[in-house]
Amino acid sequence: MSIEIEEITNKFEELSLTEINDIKDYLISHNIPLFRLDKEKGIVEFSTEQLSLILDNPKYANLKLYVPKNFKVFIKEFKTIKENEKSNLPNSNYVFKTPKECEEELDRRIKEIGKMTYQDKISIIETYNRELKEVKVDEKTKINRNTAQQIVNAGNDVGLIAKVTMFESMKKIKDNEITQDQAKIENQEITETTSSLVTTIVNMLSYNTGTQKIFTELKNYSDGGVMAHSNRVFISYVNFLTFYNNLIKRRHLVYNIRTVYEKVYKKFYDKVVETIGGKYKIYDNLKTVEDCIDQGIKSVEEQEMYSYSVGALLHDVGKVKDLDYFEGADGRDYERIKKHLFNSYKLVSQTSEYPLEVILTVALHHEYYGLGYGPYEKLHNMKTEKYQGFQIQRIMSYNAKAIDDCEAFAYFPAKMLEIIDVYDALMDPARKYRGGKTFTPEEALNIMREDFIEKQVKLDPILYDVFVEFLSNSIEKDLMSAKLD
Ligand SMILES: [Fe+2]
Ligand SMILES: [Fe+2]
């Protein structure tokens, strides 16, 4: 029986009958899978329909039921709703959904958007944009929960509209009904209104850096669906970028990094050079931050910030129904990562006229310093065919053109996106990474540090440390010990 006990504690959460009794209506209506321990068969499914039979029966008073750990978040939610009811506190009007319900709703919404005319889609995006522009946000007036919810809704819908439209255009291109150029012209207005809405959201979020907390509290910000993931990544990304820019302005970030570069970061960049050195010829005398990063650590310009953020919103646009993959430590999902990455890249670059900054942010978000996947290798091969003895000059650059020309190896906004993306995957209760386990912020950071930087340098070490500060700041918890040393 020992295997089962270990399996249970790894994968399941125990629920007492009192707890179950309190939230039984929700367990039934949301079809939450329950399990019980059978002496012979081990852990077996327990139908929620049987609940009413056991709950009032003293014979079963000691029965223990279990719920899979990735459903823990729902249990917590149901309990909160119940407690609020008891104390007459208002509940948010958001109806909590299981991953299956999310998927069904997503299907329904995709069908709905599929039936819309082009003008309908434009007017939805424009309405969001107009409504958000009317909200007063400045240094003094912080974003409140309602506005945060509005931003989440806008991000979800505009992401979904982009997705549906791009898939439709891609189909027409494949069926030889239109060319790529014609698709780009057809979708021009959607591309423009989407970019304009993203600009509005970036401007709102960049007024105050403390907004991440409000978003984290929003319940449907975390419903497990692929759109929720993209949207969460998008909003966290804008907040992270804003934090980074402010840190440069206010707190001598550049000076601090220069000071500790040799002691803390150099070894990781040397390792990157060593890892990719077999494949690429790269400048390897990395004595200063400026030798690694073209122009060193610097703030991001407004216009670039808009483009990077559009890239973050669209980064997984080619992901269809697979909800549980990202670049895991064991690489078991490589084939699927490859597919969704190239799908997203193709959709963004072939059906719409987005700037190079957007395209490369999407295209390079799984490169992991040469240990992941992406189109960089192909770009590079084209370059070396043309110029013999060609050498990559910098590890990282802010300049899209420099990446396109392979003068630098990694693209700053894509390296930032990788960090947010991995963190989100680790924190998402609906993903099944490492046996259905979800992590606390500390645990997630430790995994990122150990598996994604110390063992193999996949994430950028400097940006990782900035992220630790960002997270400490946004969840108001001291996580600084997770920094590199
Ligand atoms: Fe991805
Ligand atoms: Fe992603």
C-alpha cells in the first residue's frame, strides 16, 4: 500500500466530510473529481452523485475523500464563496469554472467570433479601447478591481479575435484563395485596432507599478485556459517591463549590475558561449555587461514597449487545445513546443503586418539561449551561407534588426517573455507540470534558478534577478534570497 500513500500525498489533497458537506453543491455542479481509498484497489474514483448517500450517514463519518491537487484552487474558491455567504460579504459576480468548462466556453466563444463580420470584430476592439480610455488613471488614481477586470476582459477578447482571424486567413492562404500579402491587407484594420488597444492598456499600467497584485487577485485571471495564460502573461509582462524601466530610472540598476557583473553574472554568460560555441561563432571575451548586452542594461523606449507587449499578447496564438505544455525541465514536450511556436510565428508574420519587434518577440520565446527551439538557427544559417567567417557580436540585443541580421544571439523582449512564461506555467494550477504539482512563488523561483539558470543557462540571469525584485514587490513578500549569488 505504500506506493498508493505516496501517490496520494503527491497528487491528492484530503478533504474531510465536514468540508465536503459545506461545499457539496459546488462539487456537484462543477463536476469536481473525487476519489476514495479502497483497501484492495488503491485510489478509486468516487462519484459526486453518491455524496448525498454518505453525508448524512454516520456509518461513513470517518470516510476520507480526496481531490486531485490541481483542483485545490477550486476548493479554496468554493470555501471562500461559502464563507462570504455566511458573513454576508458580497461575492464577485465571476462564476468559477473548471478547466473543462473553460475549454467549452472557449470553443463556444471561438465559434461566436467565427460567425462575426469583420466590422463586428473591429467594433468590439474599438469599444474596449474607448471604454478604457475613458477611465481616469494617473499617478494618483490607481487602477481598481473593476478597471483591472475590464483590462482582463479586453485582453482575452482581443487575443481571441486575433487568433480566430489569423487562423481563418491562414486557411485561405493554404487553400490558395488569397496570398500572404492579401491577407495582410485584409487584416490591416484588426492589426491596427489591436495595437491601439494594447497601447491604451500599456499606458494605463505604466502609471503605477503596484497593479500586479490586483491582477493576481482576479479570479478569472487564472482559469487554466490558453487564453487566460496568454492574457496573464501579457499583463504581467507589461507590469514587469514597467517595473524594469522604473528600476533603471530610480534605483541605479545599471550601476549595481555593472558592480556585481564579474562576481555574479559573468560565469553564466561564459557558459552560454560555451554551450552555443559548437554551433555558432560568437564573440567570447565577455569582460563587462556591455560585452554581453549590446548597449548594456538600458531602459526600453515607449514605442518598443508597445510592440513588445503586442508580442506578449500574441505569443501563443498558434496554441490550440493543448493546455499543459511549456518548456519543462525534462524536455518531454519538445515536439509540441516546436509546433505551437512555429504556428504562432507563422500566423503573426504571414497573415498580419506586425512590425519586426512583434514578430521576433513571438518567434523567439522558446529559444532558451540555444537550448530550446525557434527560428534563430535558420536565420543564422542563411547569414553564414552569405558571409564566410561571420561572427555573432553580442549575447543579447534590444534591437530587432540586430537579431534579424544575427549580430546578436538573443532578443531582449523575448528573454523577458521567457521568464514570465515559465513562471506562469509553474504557478498555473491547471497545468500538469511535475505530476500535477503547483508551486509557491518561492518554489517556482528556486526551480527557475536551479533548472533554468544554474544547471543549464536557459533564462537570462540578469533579467531573472530583476524578476525576483519585481515579484517581491508585486506580491509584497521578501523573496530576495532567491536571487543569484
Ligand atoms: Fe509558448
Ligand atoms: Fe506561453
